[in-house]
Amino acid sequence: MGFTTAFLSVSNITFAFAGHCCFFSFIDEFKNPADWPKALLLVQICETTLYLVTAVVIYYFSGPNVTSPALDSAGPLIKKIAWGVAIPTIIIAGVIYGHVAAKYIFNRLFRGTEHISKRTKTATFSWIGLTGAVWIVAWIIAESIPDFDNLLALISSLFASWFTYGLPGAMWLFLNYGQWFRGWKNTTLFLINWMLFWVGVAICGLGLWSSGVAIANDSGGGSWTCRSNAQ
């Protein structure tokens, strides 16, 4: 296994924790934002448990030759059943990410205006236009990079690396500037967040390089076709 293939795997693992970009939007919807740490702890425990169980079960039955997406490793009948169950959840996840992206843009465009809190014609048509544009851009990108692993690696490198690692570390360093070494607790947190930031930088740089090389070397074609992209 070469470096490019190995780091594509690292990028795909990073994608599993890419939901951090939604945190601010979710906190904004809380009646009491102070409850967020409890909700975050619960969701991290649940998702990590599900990831581990799913990975172990799939690897046990499919071995090292598991395809990507992993559901295509199953037999013909089980694969159809698995996709039938998975497709609704995939759609829900896509809608959530699309909603969060559109909401960030909407809030930036109309911050401080009545369109934020009232259902005006401008707000309604702008929201429909933004969500439609987000989905169209996502569709174009997905059709242009049909290989699932390469697409996930590219997304992880560009966005998940920062939202999950780089930005949280940078935020802590910024918020605690001048108090980094005030006591053993702050010193420990400084080292953790300093390393977290550079982990984000490394995943972004190396991930972009690895995914770029993989996309360039992918000779399978399949862009803008209905051919299966499972590998």
C-alpha cells in the first residue's frame, strides 16, 4: 500500500467526524444553548459506538477486500435490502448538510434584517434559491468525481480537516491567548489544541495532495454516467 492509498483511508476516517460543521447551526436552534455539551457527549458516544460496530461486522464478513461503498460488498439480495434501508438515511444526511450550508449563507446575507425572523417573499424565494443552488453544486461535484473514496477524501481534506481539527484548536488558542501556560490544566490544553491545529493542517495538505493524485490516476471513467462507482 502506497502513501496515497494510505492517506486516502485516513481522509475517509476523518469524514466520519465531519459533522462538526453543523454544530453552530444546531446550537443556534437550542432553547438553552448551555445544554449543548450534554447533547454533544451523547451523540459522540452513539456515533463512535455505531461506527465501531459497523466496521467490525463489515470487516468480519467481507475481509480486506471490502468495496467502497461498503454495502456493495454484500451479495445481490442483501445488497438490495441494505441499500433500501440506507438510502433514506443518506437522503436525510444530505438534506441536513444542505440545510446547514444554505442557512449559513442565508444568515450572512440577511443578518440584521426582518427577513431573518419573518417569512417575507424575499426570504422565501431566497431560501428556495439557496437550497436549490447548494444541491445543484453538490450534484455537479458528485457527478464530476464519481469515485466514492476520492470524493470523500477531497471533502475531508478541504472542509472536515478544518471544522473537525484545525478550527477548534485555533479557537481555543485565540480565546485563551495570554493564558496558555497559566497552570497545568491550561498548559495541557494548550499542547492538545496546538497539536489539534497542526493535525488539521496536515490532513488538509496531505489529503488534498493524495486525493488529487488519486483523481488524476483514476482511469476508470464514469463521470456523468450511470455506471457503478463501487470499488
